[in-house]
Amino acid sequence: MSLSHHTSPRPISSLPRHDWTHEEVRDLFALPFPELIFRSAQVHRENFDPTEVRLIFAAPAFVLFALIIGPFVIRFRRRYLRRKKGLCSACGCDLRVSKDKCPECGAGIPAR
Ligand SMILES: [Zn+2]
């Protein structure tokens, strides 16, 4: 595959554009990934010090990810540990004498 097919019709500019045509966007999506990385690095270097690490973008993304995923992980882990101990996964009630459902909350007991 030739890279000449993937040349941009316009020179790379650091100025924000709001006049993208469908063809230009389609051409961008068709670019090989390393070419996209190269172009984004070019624009970044025009606007920021390349030796400066900007942690402000990385930290909020991690925090946001933890805030979204965290409660699901905690809930899944708690339910898993309750099931492992023979307790109701929903309320934590002891299920050793129960057969089909939890006497406390009525949740079904999965087959052991
Ligand atoms: Zn229960």
C-alpha cells in the first residue's frame, strides 16, 4: 500500500477547524495508525512544550475510570465472597439450612 494515497488535501495546521468535509474525515479514518500518531504529535508540538509532561489529562481520566468501574468491582467481589462462604449474595444471610431461596430477602439460591 502506498502512502501517497493517504496524503492530506490540506497542510496540517494547528488552528482548530470546523469546516471538515466528509471526504477529509473519511481520509483521516483511512490513515494508518502510525501516521495519525505522527500528525497528532506534530500538532501537539506546535502548541505545547514537547518535553513537558501534562499529567492533568492523565489523572482525571484514571480517576473517572475508577469512579465508574469501582462500584461494580466492589459489588461483584462482595457477592463472589458471600457465595463462596455459603451466604446469600444479595443480603449476606447464612444459607446453610435453606434450600431454594434466601429466608431473609427471598433471592434465589444458585445451584451449588
Ligand atoms: Zn438474601
